[in-house]
Amino acid sequence: MLKLLLTCEHGGNSIPPAYRALFEGHDALLATHRGYDIGALDLFNHLKDLTPDSFFAVESRLLVELNRSVGQEDLFSGITGKLTEEEKNVLLQKHYYPFRNQVEQVVQGHMAAGNQVLHVAVHSFTPELNGEIRQADIGLLYDPERGPEHLFCSDWKKALELEAPEFQVRYNYPYLGTADGFPTYLRHKFDASQYGGIELEVNQKYAQEAHRQWHRLKVVLRKTLRSTFEKHSQGFAAQQPLTP
């Protein structure tokens, strides 16, 4: 049986008391897309009752990047990167591993029960980066070499375009689904017959500006995720890659 898992790694921009002095004077930075994924937690909360397996974090990504693997250069920000190795390890033990480990344990539990897992990690992206306007409303990030992920995203995109053709949906945009991230890490732990990882990326302009369209976008994403999941709930692992 296929089980749905939802996560939101960048839900907020809070800083734990032990690190507030380190972030003094950085309030403006914390309020930007560099501090958290604007709108992601709101969207996650709209989706979370689709499954009992949902996890979110509200500490800023500038504290430690939950969507990066240990050893990656951007695991720590320019602010926390100045900590000693011992201090960084304490930060990982308190604010990184607890989130990642509980999610991984849920996946392992489903594997032990003979189930498969579809993991949707809820994120958002800034409308403009380094002078470039992002040309998408919704991004579906996945590994093209993993057939079940490919097929799920294909069906989800079709459902979105049928339900709400006004929103532009793109695959592996504005980032590649195979870049380092929590789903990529979990793909290395579990094969395609056990685990599928998709990162849902939504343009922050809707959460920031267009309130009526933001509500519609959340409703459409929930409806289409539910219907696509129900379609794939049987035989997920047996599906084959699409022909290029």
C-alpha cells in the first residue's frame, strides 16, 4: 500500500533563544526568502490532513539547512558558519537530526510493514533571483530515472493543468530534483520500489500579493494531490518510466 508523507523543511524564520545573540541585527534578512520559504507552511497546513504522517520545522534555514546533507557547503549559513566545529555539532544534534531522523524513521516503519512511501516536500521559491524572473507558478521536482516519481509528477501536472490552466506548471524547475535535498538523501537509502520523493515548489508571489489566487492555488494543489495519490495508491512501485 502506498502511504503519503508530507514535510515542510523551511516553514518559519524563528531563532531559538540560545542563538538570538548570533542573529542580532539580521531581522530584515530573516524576513526574506533567505530566512524561510514564504507561504510554504500555510500551504503545508492546507495539505497536512491528507495524511497522518506530516512534519514541519519553523526554525530559520539560516540556522541550519534541513534540506541539505551533512558535509554540504551551504548546510550552515554565513552566520552560523562562523561557529566552532563543536558548536556546529551541538546545533546539528538539537535542530537538524531530530527533524530528519523522525521522518526517516516513519519511512523505515512503512517499509517494515510492507508499504511504499510517496514523500512530498512542500517548498516555495522567490519570484526573482539575481535579476532573473522565474517563469513558473508551480514546480514539481523529481528524479527522472525513478519511474514511479516520473509518472506521479506527469499525472499530477496533467491534473493541475486540467483543473487550473491559468497556473504554469514545470518539471524540475526552478531547481533540479536530483540536486542535494532531503528527498535525494532518502532516495539513496531506499530504492524506487520503496520510496518516491517529490519536492513541490510554489511561487511566493501568490502568498505575498495575490490573496484570492493564493487561496485558489492551495485548493487546487490539495484537490489534485489527493486525486493523483488515490490514482497511484495501488501498484505505485510496479510502474515503469515514461518513454522520453
